[in-house]
Amino acid sequence: MSATREVLTWFRGYLERHPAVALETVGGQFLLGMRTVRFLLIDIVTGRLPFRECIQQAAFMASAAVLPTIFVALPIGVTLSIQFGLLAGQVGATSLAGAASGLAVIRQGAPMVAALLMASAVGSAICADLGSRKIREELDAMEIMGLSVIRRLVVPRFAAAIVIGVSLTGVVCFVGFVAGYVFNVFAQGGAPGSFVVTFASFATVGDMVLTMIKAVVYGAIVAVVACHKGLTTKGGPAGVANSVNSTVVSSILLLMIVNVLFTQLFMMLFPRQGL
């Protein structure tokens, strides 16, 4: 009986520690996201949005993520060019290598690379900043003085993350396409005109629109997750480190899930033949 009781106690504690906490975290992030969007729209309409703070946060995020994003985009573009070039050669359709690699960069590579770099570089910085303020009780002091933490700290970071996410996605699209083009032409012996023409034939405005929508959503997800983890930090400096680690892992996992949903929904609503 004692062993059974011990197992039941452990199982009950496991449910409280993991699934229940996970549901509470998801609910808290959803509520924080809704409140942030509401305050953002209200502040834009009423002219109370702190543009200087938004610009400062955007500049900081750009300085932290632009160079790593470019360095990651280069091998991504080359790798896609290699893989699709080999596949196109095996099926005797080398002229389609440009369309395949270019569409792969725009549809999947660019938004995901930008989002992952945002989660690792920007999300961790946001969480560390807010987490440090939390353990120093600065956030509690702001609330006591009647200042909204969400309005003063979360909204500017949320807006800046969306702007930088879209900008980084555009950078990855350009760098990835150029890298694939250069490698295909100079290393694989492809025809420059064929690469560009096939890409222009199959790529549509809808692909770029979907990519930009993904960039906006991914930037918002990174900002909300990082801010929520930072605002709920506890346990001193060690708690800040745990929150930063949790931010990166949670953001990447959530981004992967949302990317699958986006891709499947787009394929269902806009089915296409071939490429």
C-alpha cells in the first residue's frame, strides 16, 4: 500500500509540475499576447506609442541578429542549391534548379532562419533584460507607481520584434537567393538566365505575401514568449538563466509547430500543380 501511495503521489506531482504548468504557461502567453496587441493598437491610435523606445529596441535587436542571420543565410542558400541541383540533374531537369532552390528559400528557409535567429539572439536578450528587472523588483515598483509594465516594456519590444523579423526575413530572402544563384552558376555550371527565368516563372506574389505574414507572426511569437518568461522569472540570477534557456527552447518549438500549420493551411487553400 505504501508503494502504491508513493507512486500515486509521484504521478500527481508530475501532473502538477509538467502538464499543468505547461497549460498555465501557454494560457499566460496567450493572455499576454492579447493584451499586448490591444495596448499596441490603442497606443498607435491615440498617439501614445513610445516610438523612441521602439526604435532603440529595434536598433538593439538588429545589431544582435543581422550579422548572424546573414552568415546563416549564406550556407542555407548554398545547401539548397546543392540539393536541388543534384535532384534536378538526376531527373533531367537542371533548368528547374533555380525555381526549386529559390522557392525553398522564400517559402521556408527565409522565415524560419530569421525566426530561429530572432529566438536565439533577440528572444534571449529580451528575457534576460526583463528577468533581471524582475528579480531586482523594478517591475513591482513600476506597478506600485501605477505604470503598466506591458505598456512601457512589452509593447515597444513587441513592435520592434515584428519590424526586425520582417526585415531579417527580407535579408535572408535576398542573401539566400544570391548565394544559391552564385553557387549554381559558378560551381555547378548552371545557366544564369535559366536560373532567373525559371524562378520568375514559378514564384508568385502570394509566396512573398505568405513569407511576410510568417515573419510578422514569428516575430510576435518570439517577443511574447520572451517577455512572458522574463516577467515570470523567479529564483534570483539562476532563475534568469533558466528563463533564458526556456525562452529559446519554447520559442523554437512553438515556431516549428506554427510553421507546419502555416504550410499545411497554405497548401490546402492554394493548391498548386508541380512546383
